[in-house]
Amino acid sequence: MVQRVRGVVAREKGAPVTIETVLVPEPGPGEALVAIQACGVCHTDLHYREGGINDEFPFLLGHEAAGVVEAVGDGVTDVAAGDYVILNWRAVCGQCRACRRGRPQYCFDTHNATQQMTLEDGTVLSPALGIGAFVEKTLVASGQCTKVDPAAPATAAGLLGCGVMAGLGAAMNTGGVSRGDSVAVIGCGGVGNAAVMGARLAGATRIIGIDIDDRKLGWATEFGATHTVNSREQDPVAAVRELTGGFGADVVIDAVGQPETYRQAFYARDLAGTVVLVGVPAPDTTIELPLIDVFGRGGALKSSWYGDCLPSRDFPMLIDLYLQGRLDLDRFVSETIALDGIEDAFAKMHRGEVLRSVVVF
Ligand SMILES: NC(=O)c1ccc[n+]([C@@H]2O[C@H](COP(=O)([O-])OP(=O)(O)OC[C@H]3O[C@@H](n4cnc5c(N)ncnc54)[C@H](O)[C@@H]3O)[C@@H](O)[C@H]2O)c1
Ligand SMILES: [Zn+2]
Ligand SMILES: [Zn+2]
């Protein structure tokens, strides 16, 4: 039976989101229907509503969520009704050239539900990142559900579904931060502060948080930054060099994704260091760098999709760390809100007042 539920829809570019009735089909083969318990508001949702990702309006927003599987379709064996899961937006296929070579975190053919969710008039919705979770129930591919310990509340667990995982993974997976490294993180919002936390967990001894907003820098200190730099007041490249014996950081993470911040990351890293781009750039931006510097500085320029995470490996592990008190996910939750609070949450995000607003159902 098709379910009628309430969900948050961005109908057209730049227009405020609205709450609509969403029609969700019964799960077919390989699909799961999930009752959402909590879903964080991520900057990517705002990018969608501003038309910054693509033009496939209307979007069903929300993608950073945890909930309980209500029903599964034929052939689904990895999860069952009643399972407590975190949703992920990169359900690996197991068959593409990346998966076959044992690098599923780069899977080039990730799965989403086959059937579509629609508005009452039949208009097909584009679910944000193939999830769509600002809605009471959503339809996903079963591989998008990762079972975790239900002792972790959904407000915290759901954060691993996107931004916090992206930041933790940018440091721990893509950046390969290890004991004794120096790390700089540009942009200390939800993603950047998760990178700070990941760097600390991985054993970095010098962690420099960089932002243009002092409030964010205060939070970065709470998450484990040993030093902070306001890049409106101080040249961040010079500051990072000064804090690292004149050399630059081993790993610099750009959690903003603008040409300016990428250039800073490029020059704030030590020779043979690593730059990780985890902030999502606007489609029309470009960057020019002296090729001799690209060569001469050595090291690696990497991008991080979803923190190069493997949900089946990383989500249960991180939830265990959370339950042991070693990963304070609750600190990211600035406020819990209702489904009608998304526009306010976007405004607060824009003003820099929150790390994460989390919709609770
Ligand atoms: N790669 C991925 O898989 C992935 C996943 C989730 C989010 N993201 C992206 O990560 C980025 C950050 O997301 P978020 O949720 O943390 O957003 P956010 O709005 O919470 O944080 C952005 C931070 O950057 C700071 N900032 C803005 N301009 C700056 C500048 N010029 N220099 C220094 N700091 C600056 C802001 O003050 C803010 O603290 C977004 O682009 C988002 O789309 C990427
Ligand atoms: Zn694959
Ligand atoms: Zn996100």
C-alpha cells in the first residue's frame, strides 16, 4: 500500500521550502521503507534548495538520518523490519570496477531506491542525495541502511549519515591523519569540527582550526583544536606555518570548498603534505595554481566523498566509540526542531549560529 506522509520539499530554486504530502510506495525488490526518527540539517540541503547541486526540482530534502526499518522488499536479507539503522548515501554496488578491486569506498555505481516518491499530483520528487529524510517515512535501497546499536539516540546517530562522517573521514580516511601529525582545518562548521574531532581521535598533536567566525573557533577548541586562527584577521597560511615550525601542516582539510580556501589549504601544507577537499565547491568556480608549485610541493591533493567512508565498516565502529564516551556526537546537536523548522534552521546556519539543527519526529 502506498503511504501518505509529511515531508519537506524544495519546489523551485531559492524559494522557501514547504511541507507537502509525499506518496511513498511499498518497498519493492532490494528496497527498504524506513520510519525516520531524526534527521540533521546539512549545508548540502541548502545547496539543493538554492539550485547549487542540480536543477531536478522538486527535491525532497534531508539526508542525515537514523530511523527504524518498517518493511523490506523481496530479496532483502541485510536488514529486516525493526532494525535500527543509519541511512547512507553511498550504498556500494559490489560490482563496478572500484568495488571489484577492493576499493568499495570509491564505488562508481552506488544504489538508491528504484521506485520513486511523488507529490499527490504524481510529480516525481528528487530525494536529496538519493535519500530524502525530512519526511516521516522514506524509501531507500536496502544497502543504504546500516544497522547500529539502538542504545545510541537517533539525534546523534543520524549525524554519521552525512556531515559528521564526512568530516571524521576526511581526517581519518582520506587524509590518513596519524599519531603526531599536524593538521589544519579550514571552515569549522559541522563538517570541519568533525574533522577536528577525527584528527584528535587519530592522534594528531597539533590541530589548527581556521574560520572567519570566532564563535566557530570557540567550538573548534571544544572539539580538540589546539590553536585557532580567524582568517579575516590573520593570514591563515602564515599563521599555520608559524604554528608548525615554519613549515606548514602535514594535512590541511578544506571544509569550505571555495577557490580562496583551497588556495590557502594548498599553501598551508608542508612539503609532501596532503590537502583534502571535503567542502563542496559551487559548480562554476575555478582555480589557477602555478604548476611548478603543484609539482614542487609534492604530496597529495585529494577530494573526500563522504569521508571515503564504508558505512558497514565505519558506522558501527563510530557508534561504539560514541557509546564508550570517546566520540562526543551530542556536541554537534545545537538544537532539535520540528519538520516546520527547516527554513529557520537554514537561516541560523547561514548566520553561523548552529552546528547542527536536528529534526526530530
Ligand atoms: N564531501 C562530502 O561528502 C560532504 C558531506 C557533507 C557536507 N559537505 C560540504 O561541506 C561543507 C561544509 O558543510 P557544513 O555543514 O559544515 O557547513 P557549515 O555552514 O556548518 O560550516 C561552514 C563553515 O565555514 C566557515 N567559512 C565560510 N567561509 C569561510 C572562509 N572563506 N574561510 C574560512 N571559513 C569559512 C563558516 O563560518 C562555517 O563555520 C559544505 O560545502 C557542504 O556541502 C561535503
Ligand atoms: Zn561499486
Ligand atoms: Zn549532508
